Amino acid sequence: MRRLLTYLGHRLYTTWATFWFVMPFVVTYPLQVLLSRQPRWHRHLHALNRWWSILFIRMWGVPVRVEWRGPRPPAPVVYVPNHSSYIDIPLLFKAIPGHLNIMGKSSLAKTPLWGPIFGRVYITVDRGNAVARGRSLVQARQTLAAGRSLIIFPEGAIAPKPGEELLPFKDGPFQLAVAAGVPLVPVTMTHNHRFMPDVKGLRVRFSKLRIVLHEAIPTAGLTAADIPALKERVGRIIAGEFDPTAAGIPGPSTLRPQTAPPVNVPAAS
């Protein structure tokens, strides 16, 4: 009976979370398409996306803690968060005010409906294509020069052990910040992988959410030679807020009893 109630609870909560993720987008989709067509309207579209993120996270009913370690720096800033879940971007949009830009992998632009909007409004990068990478870096520099803050995931992908281990950082975010002389803000998201992990199929579990925006690190006066030490420093700061009790990916809900894998017993000689 306990297994049945747990299974039904997981299914119902997944349905509820999916509904409040999808419905605000469906309702506002025509307006998003319209606002995405002109760059001068992108500020309003980002405000709409931020409203959408705040709304559905609130409707999920999960407690959210947003912690700023130190004063919020004025834009432009390069925010460098760990990457752990499909909800990383909505949580970042909720936590960080202002007209942000974000760099995401090119596959996001291929997502049905929302993908073309993301591709027009934000920056996509194809890490396997040198020309595309160069074009994305130019867009990122233009963003900072225009006084807008930028979010870049330094790992480049969701880590296999989110909330436990970071993937090696790419140089790009640090090169951009140093070249522009703007501060870097490390960001730690500690429980996103517990709520909506990066697994096959949709798996949602009720979990608190917490995002820590660390004190800004100045880059004025730094050079390319300082980037390795800067990457190491940011990695230590981000990982230093990981919660050991949140380690691991929540398992799938099932009505079948979990059986141990068979043990191979060597044949007698």
C-alpha cells in the first residue's frame, strides 16, 4: 500500500508541475512570438519569461531560498552557475532581476515552440563548430558592451553527478569577463537535480530549491594568464555550497518491487 501511495503521489505531482510549467507558456505563446521578432522588444520578452518562471515555480509549491552573498553588483556582470537540471534557467531568471542575456547550447533552439524564440532572443552556441563558437562570443561581447549581464554555464553541460562534482570549466566565460573587465559572480544551485533531474523521461519530485549568488569577483587588471587560477577559485566557491544530503538522483517511481541484480557465482572447477 505504501508503494502504491508513493507511486500515485509522484504521478500526481509530476502532472501538477507539468501543467503549471506548460500552461503559462501556451497562454503567452502568441505574445512571445510577436515580441521575439524585433530586438527592441526583447527586453519585454525577457520580463515575460521572468514572470513565467516566477509563476510556475510558485505554483509548484516548493520552498525557494535566494541568497545573495554580498551586495548585488550593477550590470554588466558575468554569472557563472553550476549546471544540474532542466530548471536551472527558470530559477536563474527568477532570482536575477534585470534584462539578462544567457548563452545556451544550440540544441535548445531546436526545442519545439520555445526553441525558435530562445534562438532569436538569447545566445546559442554549437561547441563543435569553431565558426559558430566565434559568432556566439561576438554576441556575448556585444551584450556586455551594451551594459547587460550575461549568464554562462562554465561546465557547458549538465554534470553526471550534479550537486556533487563539477565538470571541468570551459575558458569562455572567464575570457569574456577578463577581456571586458566586468565582475564574475559564481552561482550555486544545490537542489535542482533533486526536483527535476536530467534523466530519460520526465521525473519530478517535491524538493526545496536553493540558489546562492556569491560575492562578485573583480576582473579588472587580470590577463589571460590569470584565467586558470580564476577558474579554480570559482569552482571552489560553487562546490563549497553543495549539500551532501542532496547527493544523488531520485529514483523512478514504480509499483514493482526492487530486486537486487543477480550475482554471478563462479562454476566449481
